[in-house]
Amino acid sequence: MKLSKTHKYTVLCEDKLTHCFIRRFLLAQGISGRKIFPLPLPADGCGEQYVRSQFPKRLRALRSKSFDSNVLIVAIDADKKTVQERKLQFDDACNAAEISTRTVDDKLLIFIPKRNVETWIKYFDGDIVDEEHDYAHYLNGHESDCYSAADKMAARFSADIFSSRLPALNDAYNEFCSLVSLLNA
């Protein structure tokens, strides 16, 4: 099970490490780098607030006919919130912007690592992790240090069945499966 190579992928995320992780995940899925379009990262301030404020605008654009071959990938850290609380915040942002909330027909993938993306990187690097501890300083080198973990996540998600002890990662896999089904319908 893999993502469609014919679509274009717009990436909305809160920081450079998450962007590198998502980009590498897409490349490992067989998506050409020329079909991956990162949105600007926040210049300053709170990254998760930036993602939430951009979400309704990007969802509206995704629904327009001129973006019919586009997929929106959103990545935001759950921090101390639950995945469901973050998704409700996206609904609230849509309601405030007076656009309809996410539907099953939206070509959208939302990744919400609990607490942060380093949790997933550490997990796929083979370490024992949980969703309560903060692993924000796990990678002290370059963003490219996440490549191996992103490759492993892409391979594991491409298998027919995936399950982990991390509820947020299971949610990401379910999001992935729904998108693949939608794109291949």
C-alpha cells in the first residue's frame, strides 16, 4: 500500500525537522521530490499555532478545482494534548474561518505525533518510547538524522498491517490507509 505517484503533495508543518521527516517519508513512498511542495515554515512564534491558522486556508485551496490533483499533508505535534484534541482544534479553526470541517472526500493526511515527531523517530530507530515523555532533544545533530526512521515508517506503513504501542502512530497509520484508499478509488 503506497501513496499515489501522480498527485502533488503540499506539506504544512511547524518546524524543519518535521518537514525533513515528512519529505523523506514521501520520498520513501516513491513520490518524486518534484511533486513535494513544502509551505513556508513559521518565521517566529509558536509553530503549532501557525499550522492551525494556515489549515483552513490550505483546506479551502485543496478543495478548489485547480488543486484537484493535490494532497495536503499536515503535521503538528500533539505536545501535551491528545490527537483528538488537536483534530478538534482544526475543526474550530475551520469554523472560525467559516469553511466546512474536514470530510472523508478531502485528500488530506494529518500526522499528529504525541508529544513531538522525535517520539516517532526514536520509535523507528528501535528505542522503547512512550507518549508521555518528551524526546525533543533526541536528535542533536542534523535534521537528516531522521531519514532512517522516516524510511522505516514508510516501509512499515506500506505493509498490509501496522500496529504499535503508540496510539498517535496508530492514528497516523489509519489516516494513511484512508488517504491511500481515497487516492486509489
